[in-house]
Amino acid sequence: MIRVLGIDPGYDRLGIAILEGTRETHALLHSECFETGKNLPFAERLHAGIERIVSVIDQFSPDVIALETLFFSNNQKTAMHVAEVRGALLYVAQNANCQIQEFAPQQVKSAVAGSGRGSKEDVAAMLHHLIEIPDKKMRDDEYDAIAVALTALVSHSR
């Protein structure tokens, strides 16, 4: 049995999920969408997100930290900031002596929804069939983090 921290990296919203289990059985222990203040400077937003991840690591002691790789958009400033967040997250994961796994968005969609071209809605709907998820309103970032963690859990257990 392993414990995975799945992260959908961002500085505006950071998807976080903790799953525990094996390839066949898995349970969602925690998930959230951590949001930073839109009026804060980037450095403060980065710090707040990283501090939240450190807190989750301290609370849940994951074996593996799984990140979604960067999806390049047309907005270079956003892409650069997300890349900076990913760099900080990799540092934190290494510092916590956790195994690091990275997955492209298409890999996650394929693992969860059966197609690398699946929509965010397809992934969210399929997650409800694959794992027990609390009945609460969730943002896409939280679903993405759950999907990344599930992809890591299933691939780690092979």
C-alpha cells in the first residue's frame, strides 16, 4: 500500500489530493483546491502555495508526489509562472525524500477516462466511477489532482 500526493500545479489555484492504496483498491483521503489572493504579488502566491503543500506533506507523509507536467498555453507569462511553481514543487518533493512521478495531461486523461483526448468533464465523471469522492462542489484543479494521484497510484503498483 502506498500513499500518493497528486498535484495540479498552479499559482492562482493549486489542486491537491491524497490517495492511498494499491492498483486494485484505492481511497481518497483528502482533496482541495488551494487558492491564492489575486491581488498578491507572484512571490507571495508562490510562497502560500508551497507552504500549503509542505503542510499537506507533514500531515499525510506521502510516499510518492505526482505532478502534472506543464501544458503550454498561448499566455507565456502564465506558462512561466506555472513552470516556476513546478520547480518549487520538485524541490519540496525532493526535500521530503518522496519519489517523484510526472505525467502529461494526455497520460492522465488516458489513464482515467480511457482517451488522451477526454475532456475535463469526462475525467471528472469517470473519477466518480473509479473512486469514492465526497459529494461536494469541486473545481477542475481538484479533480485534476485526484486524477494525477490515481494515475500515479495505478502506474506505481504495476
